[in-house]
Amino acid sequence: MRLHVLSGSMISTTHDERIHDERWDGRLWAALTVLCAVVFLDALDVSMVGVALPSIQADLGLSTSSLQWVVSGYVLGYGGLLLLGGRTADLLGRRRVFLVALAVFAVASLLGGLVDDGALLIAARFVKGISAAFTAPAALSIITTTFAEGPARNRALSIFTASGASGFSLGLVISGLLTGLGWRWTFLMPVPVALIALVAALKFLPRQREERAAGGYDLIGAATITASMLLLVFAVVEAPEAGWGSARTIGSLIAAAALLALFVLAERKVKHPLVRLGILRSGPIVRANLGLVILFGSYVGFQFVAMQYFQNFLHWSALETALAFLPAGLLVAVTSTKMGGLADRFGTARLIVIGSAALAAGYTFFLQIDAHPSLATLVIPGMVLLGVAFALSFPSLNIQATNGVADDEQGLASGLLNTSGQVGGAVVLAIVTAVLTSSTSADPLDGFRSAITVSALFGVAGLVIALTGLRGSRRAAVAAEEKVLETV
């Protein structure tokens, strides 16, 4: 039996004991709070810069093509290195990787708020993305190896993932407030929070007796999958400007696919692979990753369109635009502690189905946009539906993606899931942007509706995938009952 030292006492990692007897004292809550604060910062950084972009462009004199890299640079570093970050946490120790990456995040945030050159700002954003690629899977795997699979882990993961969803949703609101003081505050604000979290992590995340993954680094796997993810994200981010049929876009996509094929081949041959391909034989894990591709990707695309609609078409202020997203963020934050109990009672498959239906319905609701949208009958109800979708689906997908995974592969499972979200965000955003910019209609509302339709279609696809999982969970339940009857 393995033991982890946490909260000043020995907490058993034996599944049968921990699932029924998990005591949460002050130090354990403090440790969970630190991890939640960091994932909140990671998610905050993804969304917070959006409202500040016009001010950044005016102050630093950036072109539109350069400006997009203030956002894309972060996504590139984050999405491209998540698998390596998760595996590094398994190999070197989750606490150590978490602390180092958090310190780098704080320094990069400070530099981003002080630089006066667009290239340096983009470089700082890229470094922040890299640091998040290590903190996010390390934090998630600390939770999944500390709390036993079942009610205790579901409760912890619901709080953890709700913190990330809240950070992403509330980032727009916070950015709207800070941009009024100056865009640099959107970069400087995370610095003291990250430093406080770092000090608290040193105190409340004691050195655990972790079971680290066997073997060393799979250098070929790390190089090929990282290069493949970087090329893929680069290709889809640049495609709207370069053209989807351009030689650069097609060449980058072919190269990304070739590197991915080489990665799969290498993982079949090496002794200690970066990604054990057998983990993808699990239907629930595959569905969870596809679900996050759709959930995060469709929302990033919708958010981009909504920002253009609210600010450029309706001429709302940055703060007014940010407040329009507030209902979704508040709903996620308020319901965060309830999701674990719901997952215990109803199962993740059912919650994901309901969340997916709410997601598709929310996007469909916004297809009614016009020149004078009603807050009471359009904006708020639509945002509430999207909030319900995130509140139900996001924690359930995280629970489903890590259930049944051995402790020494929790970093891998976490990295896979986070990679799915980031790559999904980049790909769907690129498609939505292409649809929006290619609209030839004289009425801008037609372009907005077409772009939102893309998010709605992805939402419908997510519902279809979720429904297959519901059938799978029923078959598994029947098989389990039959197995019990055979032993009686």
C-alpha cells in the first residue's frame, strides 16, 4: 500500500479505504486552494487579454496580424507543450514541476507588463503559455493522486475545474475593469497572486512520497509530438490570414500530420513511451478528450464573435461587454461545490449529455441577434445556458478523463485533456474567424450568425458524442450487474 503525506497526516492511497474515508482538514483545504488559484490564473490569462487588445495595439503600434499573436503566442506555448509537461510531472515529481513552472509564470507576467516592444510582449506570452503547460497537468495530477477515485476525487475535481472555468469566464470581466486603468494591469495583476500562491505552495504542498513513472525521457516522442502540436496550432492560427489553401498552410498541416505519424510509430517502439497509446483504448477517456475539444473550442470561437458583435457592431464599452459574460461566470462559480455530488449520484455521462445539450442550445439562442438585442430575453438567457453547460460538462469531463488511470500516468491523462482543450480552442477559433471574415453579405449580422452557427454545429456534435457515452455507461452497468450475479 502506498502512502502520501499531506495535511500533516498519512493519507492512504488504497482505493477502497480512501473512497469511503477522506477527511479534509485545514491544511488539505489550503493545498487544494493553492492548486485552484493557479488553474484560475492559467484560465484567466487565456481570456483576460482579449478586452485589452485594442489598447495594446494602439500603445505598441502593432499590426492586426501581429496583434493576434499576443493571444496565439500563449496558446502556442500552452497547447504545444502540455503532453511534455504532463509527462515531466510524472517523471520528475509533481510538486517540483509545479513550483518551478509557477515561478516562471510570475516572472513572465511581470516582464509582459513592463515591456515596450510588441515582439517582447509576444515572447513573454509564449513563455507564460509554456509555464502553464507544466503547472496545469501537474496541479491536476496532484489532485488525482491525492484523492481516491470516487466521491472524494469527484468533489475535489469539481472545485478545481470550476476554478478554471470561473477564471476563464471572469477573465473578461476583470480585464474590462483593469483595461480602464491601463492594459499593462491585465499583465501585472497575476504577479502578486502567483507569488502568494508560490509561497503557499511551498508551505502546504509538502514533499510527497510519490510513485514516479518508470524510465527516462522519450526524447523522440517528446520532440515529434511537441513539434506536431506547435505546427498544428501555428497553421490554424495563421490560416485565416495566409489562406486555408495557401502553400504555407497546407505544408504546415502536412508536416504536422507527418510528425504525428512519426510520433505514433515511435511510441510503439520505445521502451518508455511519452504516451502509452493503450490509454486511448478507453472509450470514456477518448470521449472526454473529444468533449473538451468541442466545449472549449466552440466557446473560444463564440467568445471571439461575441466580442466583435458587442464592441464593434453595438459599440458597447469593454466593461459592458465583459459584464454580458458575467452570468455564465457567476453560475459556474456558485455551483462549483455541487458538481462532485451530482457526479456521484448521476454519473458523469448523464451530466455531460445535459451540459452538451445546454451548450448547443445556448449557441442556437444567440442566432437571434439583431441590431437591438434584449438583455432580458436574449443575452442573459443565452449566457445562462452556456454557464449551465460549463458548470455541468467541465468538471464531469475532467473526472471522466482521469478515472481508472494509474497514479504514475495521471500527469499523462491530465496533459492529454488539457492539450485537447487548447488545440480545440485554436482549431475552432481559426474556423470561426475564417467564416466571419469571408462573409460577403452587406449585413454584418449575417456574418456574425454564420460564425455562431459553426459553434452551434460543434455543440451538436458534442451532444452526439455524449449520447454515445450514455449508451456505453448503460452497457457497463448491465455488465457489472451480470458479473455480480455470477458470483452469487
